Amino acid sequence: QPTSKSFNDPFSIVSHEMSNLAKLIASLIGSGHPMLNRVSSYYFEAEGKNVRPLIVLILAKALLKIPVSERNRIPIDSSDVLDQPVYPGTPQQTVVAGNSVNKSISPLRVLHGINPRVILDPLSKPMDRLPELDAANGILPKQRRLAEIVEMIHTASLLHDDVIDLSDARRGRPSGNIAFTNKMAVLAGDFLLGRASVAIARLRNPEVIELLSTTIANLVEGEFMQLKNTVINSDELTVNNDGDVKTIPQPTGKVPVKQHEYSVTTPQEVDHETNVDAAFEYYLHKTYLKTASLMSKLSRAAAVLSGAQEGVIENCYEYGRNLGLCFQIVDDMLDYTSSDASIGKPSQADLKLGLATAPILFAWREEPQLGALIGRKFSEPGDVEIAREAVRKYNGVEKTREMAHKYCSQALDNLRTLPESDARSALEFLTNSILTRTK
Ligand code: FPP
Ligand code: MG
Ligand code: MG
């Protein structure tokens, strides 16, 4: 039964974790350079939506409600490996045969990545234990850290995104590129990724390392698809629908199938309908890569860390995928419907950036001539206005909302496979509010 507290605020079940999030992230991103510290902590200072860590933490709680008998016993090493300081010159905590001693480690040893713990501590070997033993408030230490990691990756991508999008505002303040210059914003993003990578490695879980590394590559691929509307396949790579590299060498003589290809002027051999379908496929693939990849893979990682069985892990992945697609489609819709002040960043920006998102694709389905404008990225005077009028005329925004609604319902279906709990209700609430959000 939900308590009255959790009924009023479903997220109160993780409010303690959420209020500590910024502080914990701060402890992972300290550097010896005061200016770097300012830039890399800048986006964490303003109130963000924190959707990704919320998903990790609440999903973690929902997953630990699965009976132990239906979960795998997973190897867990002692979690203090998560918390060693990472930069040179800091006194390191080290363990000799199970006894903790404070000892200053040579900065050079740290710089060269020689971790004294790994060498000295025979007790740090993975043990076959029940995850519950380490859980506090139904969340494992590694899942907490996962929440911090995903917010760091996301924030790194925002610093870069605002440079790429020539944005001037984020979270109601000047964006990083404006407050500190493009160069510093890019470097701070790289730094956050570096520190996130250290934290990822310390999760000591190869599958989770692979998931999160793939997600970083997916984010870049998604941005590239948005930069240049070209096919993603090269001769050397085959990429599945989620952008994961499956095979490296192509068998000789076999021509790779080109995925997600469409033309802005429908070729004679293809009908307009089929061509627009291909454009939607391209759009959805790009949307998966830039947003849903992180959400699906963080959900999967939270499940892997809980010792869940394969079916549950797969369902969590699908949940994150559907939620992520819904989230970005709503984002693209809000770009048409919101004002700068209400979303804390520039609105009505996508057409000006030359981006064809769902609302204009729905209009294009009805009006084939819009293809020419999409092709020239709305660059001629009046193009943006014509496109906006077409979106209004053909109810592009409403159709986009319906599309987001479809993914939202599928995400809710995925959640129903988890045992009933306050945490599951909170996830249902979160899923619905992603659809109805206004910023
Ligand atoms: C926001 O989209 C941007 C993203 C979801 C991903 C951006 C990814 C990169 C720049 C690739 C580099 C990645 C890393 C990890 C450094 P948006 O521009 O549509 O949304 P906005 O309105 O919030 O700016
Ligand atoms: Mg962008
Ligand atoms: Mg942007």
C-alpha cells in the first residue's frame, strides 16, 4: 500500500538520494584546476530535471522487490573501491589484508593507474553474495553510483550540445559556451566523461562497462545523424537498429544494406508514403541514439547490478527505450509549443537549426512539396514560417503527441512485469509525467 507521503510525492522514496546527488557528483569531479572545477560543476549548480538518476534509483528499488529466489546471486566486491580519490597527491585509503589504513600513496603510482588496493587486498576478490546485504533504502551502492554516472554523461553531452546548437541558455542561465567560451565548455564535457569513465570502471562489471561505453558512442552517432542527413552504414560496419556494433568485417562481395535512407525529393521508383516512412525511421533511429540509448542502457545496467534474470533485464531495457523515445519526442514537440522562459532554454529553435523533427515530418506526409524545404534545411527566407504554418495546418503537434503517447503506453506495459510496489508506482508516475511535462 502506498503511504500518504509517497502518494503526495511519489519521488519521496528517493528524496534522500536525490538531495545528495549533486554533492556526490561534486566529489567525483574535483580537479587541481579551479577554472576547470567551475566549468565542469556549472550545470550541476542549477536545478535540472534529473530524470536519468531518478530512473536508476527508483528502478533499483523496484528491482530489489523481486524475490531473491527469482534473482541470480551476483558477485559483489567490497564497495570501497568505488570511493577512492582519483587525482594525484591526495592521501589514498588503502587496505592491507582486510585492515584499513590511511597511507599517502605516491602521486606517480596513482598517475600511472597502479591501484594499491588491487595489489594488496586479497579480500577484494568478487564474492558470491546476495545483493541485499549491501543495500541501503533498497538501493545498492553501485546503483547509487550508476545514478551519478549517468547524470555526468548526460551533463557532458549537454555542454557539447550547447556548443553544437549555438545555444545561449540552459536551465534558466547562460549556457556553458556563453558563460565560459566554447573551448572551455568542450573540455569540461570531456573531463566529465573522463571522470565518469573512472567511476564506470570501478563498478567492476564488464557488462555495465560495455553498456555505458556504448551509450557514449551512441550519443555521438545520434548527433552526427542530426548534423548530416546521411546513411550511417560504412563498408566496414554493420550496425543493428540500436546502433550497437555487431560485426566488424563485412564478408567480401556482400553489399551492406543501407538503413534509414530517405530522399527529400521522392525518387520515381518510390512512392511518397514509403519515402516519408523512411524519414520517420531515420528520425526514430536518431532519437534512439541521442536520447533513448542512455535511458535504455541505464535501465538495463540497473537491472544487471540487481542480479535480475535475463527476461527482467530485457524488459527494463525495453522500458528505458520506450521512455527515452517518448521523452525526446515530447522534447521535439515542446520546441514548437513553448516559450524560452517556460523551458529555460531557447525554444522554436529546431527549424532555425535546420532540423526536421516529428511535427514537420507529419506535415510533409500531407504536403510533399515541403521536402524541398527540409532538403535545404529551411535556409531560405520564409522557409521557417512556411514550415511552421504547415505544422499548424496539418496538426503536426497533435500527431507528435499521439506518437509520444504510444511509447508512453508501451513503457507502462513494460513496468507491469515488475512486482507491485511503491517504487513501481513512482515509475508509472514518472513515465506519465514525461508525456505531460511542459518543460
Ligand atoms: C540534447 O538535444 C542533446 C543530447 C540529448 C545529446 C547530445 C550529444 C552530443 C553533443 C554528443 C557528445 C556526447 C558526449 C557524451 C560528450 P537537443 O539539442 O535536442 O536538446 P536541447 O533543447 O536540450 O538542447
Ligand atoms: Mg542538439
Ligand atoms: Mg540543443
